[in-house]
Amino acid sequence: MKAFKAYDVRGVWKVEFDEDTVYKIGYFIPSLLKADKVLVGRDMRLSSPVIHDQLVKGILDSGASVIDIGLSTTPLVYFSNVHYQVKASLMITASHNGKEYNGLKISGENAFPIGYETGLKELERLVGNGKVEKKPRGEVIDKRSEARSEYIRYLSEFIPSLDGFKIAIDASNGMASTILKDIYGTTGRYYINDEPDGSFPVHDPNPLVRKNLDGLIKLVKKTGSDVGMIFDGDADRVVFVDEKGNPVQPDYMTAILSLYYKRRNMTGKVVVDIRTSNSTINALRENGFTPVLWKVGHAYATEKIIKENAIFGGELAGHYYLAHEFFSADGAILSSLLVMTVLKESGKSLSELISSIVRYSNSGEVNFQVGNKDEVISHLLEEYGKGADRIYDFDGYRIEYPTWWFNVRKSNTEPLLRIVVEAESESEMEKHLEDIKSIINNFGSDKA
């Protein structure tokens, strides 16, 4: 089934999955995760109410009960999963994807993410071949108001004194808009796209697409803000813009977050994804941390953080996983509060902190629409692997040379091939990027 991905269920609604799929997911989740209660939240997408109703119907028909927290961010679902001590939770969202998409993020006990190898594969089998036998129905327990209040109370414990700070915020018409003003207030705060709207009238809720940052950059410059923040559709990702209006590559912010923990004498392992810049890796080491490279995606990251007993984790996509504060899950608003704490405590601007970290020229992630992705990846490995200093062979390949490296991998959520190139100089980075592009283009691909 096309909608079952590496770490969630996601696809074009009514094309890659439909009401029947959702009903069966609801029906089989309780037995799969051994849960007598399933917590359910949803985002503001136009298809989310229908999905919610079918999902709840399936859960109830299985004999399990539903704790319904209604409209929510994904981190609110994680928090509520732990707060209400359930063994299963479901968030209806397609995260950063466009309005035609929707999906489900599934978690087990203690907000542990269920990926393809930890449950989604079996769920896919059950949805395809399992038998539905309706049982005496469970009940719906309404926790919409209570869950939100408890989450805001929890986040409030991390709010630093931000008097004098100006902050520009783009909520992307997503679920962050339902929480942000309770946390950051309105004095010295400048909001855009701050009403939830599943049609995404201004831009898709993907903060990694450069054009989607244009409104925030203008707002930072117009208001003289100290920092800008943009959240994705379900508020588990955040991307920052410095006081000059320059977007900050998200993996650099992992190094910034390390300063929060260093000040609190909390050092140890930090899980970073395979695309992470050497600027960040070196900064983490200098701050007393041990970087651990691993696969991309929240299901992989959370599992690795727990296994390695890491302090926290960060990804190029703007996910930040907080072991001590947030069950090793990703929470964008909470992560932004820790970043603001660093800015407050350091007395430095964001651009100053970033300039002290960045020492290499990085392409950022470049996407290609490629039909034969595996063939392209194999060719690049053959072309570049023989003389490499080191090769990481999970989640595609990271192939390292003395003065440069690149990563090639397939997207787990979109039909794309992704490339990152980094080198000691801009000219060297651009040369290698163009060489790799040329090879990919020979396979009949287009830059996405």
C-alpha cells in the first residue's frame, strides 16, 4: 500500500488511502499495540474531520475506547500520550505536505514512534488481509480542553524571561497557531499566517522550501526582530531566521541547542542525521558532546536516542528531539524556547552564534525527481566510493573525502532523490555538486 511509509502513514487523500483504510487502521491498532484506550488528535486539514470520524469508528468497533483531544499539534499528542499513560496514540496529519495530503503518525507507549519495522509493516498486512469482527463498542472520552491546558502548563515551565526581545513568527496556517500566543504572548511578537487553515492560502506548511520563508524574512526586517521562527503544519518542526533576515540551516541549530545543555553541565551523546554538516559535528565535539550519525526520520531518531542514552538529537529537516524534557520526541515550540534561552543567556545575536559555528560551504538539500532512484544511487556509489576515506551505508550513503563529502538518499515521504554536498570552500562544493548533478541528469532526472 503506497500510503505506508518508513515512519508514518501518508499520501494523497482518496488516491493513496481512503475511509476504508483509515477505518481498518483504527480497528487493528488496539490489538497491534495491546491498547484498551487509544488517544487521537488531528490537524486542521480539510480531510482531517472525515479521517477522524472513520478512525474513531474503527477503534470503537474493536472494543477499545478513544481519548479524543481534538485539534492538536503532533507534540501535544506525544505529551498527552505520556500524560494519560496510554499504549497507543494517533495524530492525523501530513505534516509539511500540501493540502491534498493527509496521514497518520502512530505512537506506542511513552510516545515511542511506530515505524515500518516496529509495527507499520504488520499494520499494513492487517489492513490488507485482516478480518474485521465488530465487538461491543468502547466509549469516547473527551479531553480536548484538558489536554491543551496541561500541555500549555508544561511548556510554560520552559519560558525564559524575554523582555526586550522582538520575535517574528510564521505559523504557516498550521497547528502551531493554536498554541504560540499562549506561550510567547503578543508584546514584542509579530505573527503572520496565525490562523489554522487547511487550505494553506499563503504557502504550503513546509519551512524547508526557500520561497515559503519570504514572508517571515520580510517581517523580521520590517519589525527589527531579534529572531524569526517558522513552523510546519503539525508543529513538530521549526526553522529559524536570524536578525538580519538570513535563514539558518536547521542542522546548525543543533549546535546552538548544545549550548543550552552545556550551560547545565549536561553532556553526552547527540544523535544527528546522516546529512549533518561537519560544522555542526565539530561544534558539538568542541562543546563536549559525542555526535552519533544515524538515519533520517523521527521513528529512527527517537529509537536511537533511547538506545544510546543520548542527551538530545537534531536533524537537517528542523526536528529537534529532547530526551530529558520531552520523552526523546520532537517538539518544535519547546525546542524554540530552549533556543531563546540560549540567546538570552549568551547575550549574543543568532547571527553571531551561527558565524562561530559555520566553517564549511554546504549546499543544503537538493532534490531531484528520479524514477530509477536505486540505479542512480548505485552508480554514484560506484563512481565515488572507491577512493573515499569513509562511507556510511545507512539511509543512502554518506561518502567522505579529506576536504568534502556528500550524501545521497531516497526521501521517505516524497518521490524524490535528495543530495547534500559540503566542502571546505564554496568553489569546491559547487564543483562537486555540479558533477553529481550531471551524473543524475544523465539518468533523465529533473531538479525538484
